[in-house]
Amino acid sequence: MSYTQKLFDIDVSDAIAELDSVQGFNKTLRELHESSAHKEVTSINLRVAKSTGDDIYDYFHNIESIDTDNLSKYKHCMDLVDIVAYKLDAIEIARVLVAKLPANKKIDRHRDEGAYPDTFERLHICLNGDCKWNGEKMDSGSVYWVDNSDYHEVIAGSKDRTNIIVDLRCKNGFK
């Protein structure tokens, strides 16, 4: 069974230009947590779990999402998310982040846990660079579904890999 599925190609040029013009990548709780598999990554949160005041609970279990202040700076990135959501007949857009993995770096083997991987479908909109997700190549300009509830690792190729990572609730799931 494959834990990734290429869904379709998409024009990502406006989002790439937008990200080149605005420098907003930082380390977030996702990367800074002591047990994080994402230590090599920097990201831009566009939609996050609504805060209850308990960061760990919110990260793993809170399925209610809200827009961040970054949303207005990254209109073209969110336009891609909206196109993907429309094409997949999504009924809810949950968390959205833009993640950059530097060339030749990796995201350690892990599985996403808690309520949100059980509730939402995880999609990657590959903007630039290339990577292998559990050994399967993901190409720029393509949208992939991934099973993030199963163990996975990501290895960047010879260029920085930048993806928009989207959690959606779809009428017809992929699992």
C-alpha cells in the first residue's frame, strides 16, 4: 500500500514569487519541541490550532483552526490552498503551513499523532525543490496526499524543498 498519492499538477509560480518577496520562515513549536522530527525545518503558519492555552494539547489534539496574521501576506499561497480544496470537494480547511526543508537535510522518521491526523487529510503542495517522502519522489508543481498517521521520513534533494502543507476535511477521504 502506498502512503503517498500524486493527485494533480498545479501552477505554483505566483506562490513561489510571493515567498521570494516576503521572508517569513521561522522556527515554530513544531520544530522547536524537544522531541520534534522537524528540527531542520523552518515554517510559516497560515492557519493554526485555536489556542486553549496548552500548546501541547493544541498541537496534537485540537482540531479547531484559525487564521494567523500571516494569511494576508501570503495571498497566493492561500489561493493554491483554496484551489486544491475546491478540486477535492473539501468541506473544511484546517491547519496550513509553508515548510522549508534545506537541501540534503531530512525530517526524521515519525508519525503524526493525536486527533488531527485522524480527522483531516494531509496534502502537500510542492512548490520548489524535490524530496523523497518514504522513498517516493515528490515533484515541484504537484499536489500529493500523504498518510501522515503512518511512519514517514522526508529527505530533501540537492535544493531546498518548500511545500505548503494543508489539512482538509473532504467529503471523500483517501485512507
